Amino acid sequence: MSDVLDEFDDEGGGASLSFYLKIVALFFVVLLFGLYIGDVLFGKSSLDVLLNLQQDKDTLTIKIKNLKDENAVLQKEYFELRQLDPDR
């Protein structure tokens, strides 16, 4: 009977080692996948795109302000000319 128990102990140790190796391998796979997703979401290329979009937004905001100012000047000139027109 002790021979059977000794055999069982030997097999159980090997199975637990295999189980721990699977857990460690799974941990590394999850870690590498997490690093990959982090790089995709927050990597250098994503940062470059974000900075370019912010720069484009600033440029467009300045253009909008300039066009609004120009529009105000042209509207003032239009209404002044319209008021001086005797036909209307």
C-alpha cells in the first residue's frame, strides 16, 4: 500500500509543477497582451496624432477669429454703402 501512495505523491508533484508552469505562462501572455494594448492606445504614434490634432485646432481657431473680424469689417462697409445708395 505504501508503494501506491509513493507513486501517487510522485505523480501529484509533477502535475502541480505543470499547473504552475501553465499559470506562469498565462501570466506572461496576459502581461504581453496588456503591454501591446497600452502601446496601441498610448504609444508614440497616438501621442503624435493627438499633438497634431491640437495644433490643427489652434490653427483653425485663429483662422476663425480672423475671418470673423474680416466679416465684421466687410458687413460694416456693406451697410455703409447700402445706406448711401439712393435707389433703396
